[in-house]
Amino acid sequence: MNRDKNDQLSDEDLLQRFLHDRDNKWLGILLPRYSLILFGVCMKYLKNEDDARDCVQQIFFKVINEIHKYNVQHFRSWIYMVAKNACLMWIRGQKNFKVEWNENLNLRDDANEQKQHLSEREKMLDLLQENISKLKPEQQACINYFYLQKKSYAEITTLTGYSLTQVKSYLQNGKRNLEIMMTNKNEQ
């Protein structure tokens, strides 16, 4: 398998190849593209890094085992909905979920502040997800491995086949490009 050539395939091409031959190597190229986006979605709902990582793993497991049951036309939209549903199910499954509040605060004002904060955070995460998808596949992969999966440079070189210099460059350029895109969008 020519990794570089296959990395350039569209989401839909990778999905069609998986559905045709059921070889998980196609999902192995497709799913890492969405790790950071899914992590952002899960953080938005779950507000806990460990829970968000666990939820992303459950989403990947669900995709691998069940995607063939669905007629997925737009993978990005579909996996986003899967992630939202998984987060809601996760929250429902939490037996000890409690709303904590301080008796000295006006609950109405606190609720309005929380809504505003969540709305702003949701917009920022949506923008981040949108901008990550605009990065080159090499930058997406390296950012995913380094920031989401906490892989070392050496591990990333092994996983991707990129040289150490390339990994450092893709990470640096990807991070810089994200910052530029986020700044430009916020200034508009």
C-alpha cells in the first residue's frame, strides 16, 4: 500500500474502498483525520479530557463495526452526528451526574452566563474543527498524533513514515496555520 498516495484519497473514496473490500486499512487512513475534531466535539459535551478520549475510542469502534449498516453519503456530517449522539448517551449513562451551584449566586444569572459561555465555546470548537479539516493531510495527521494521542516525535515517524524533520515541520506549520485561520476568522 502506498501510504502517501492513499493519504490523498478523499473521505468518500476511502469509505467506498472500505465498503467494497472491508479492509480496515482504509478506515485506518480515514479515521485519524477526524480524531481531533471528534475530541473537540466530545470535550464540548463531556468537559473532561479522559472521558472525551474514551468517547472518541467508542466512536471509532462503532464506526469500524457498524458503518457498513448505513448509507453514508457525507462522512464528515455523519461522523459528527455519531459523535454528538455518543456524547449524549455518555452523559445519560453517568449515574452520578450532578449540577453543582453556589447558594450565594443567582441561579438565573449563572445559567445565562453558562449558556453564553457554552455558546461561545461551541462556536470556537466548530471553527477549530472547520479549520483543522482545511489543513494538509500530513499536518492533520501529525497534529492528531501529537496533541490528541500524545505520541512522541519518534512514534509519529514510525506511524506515518515521515522523517523526524518532516514531523516537526508538519506540526509547526499545522499549528501556525490553525492559529492564523482562527485569528483571521475572529477578526472578521
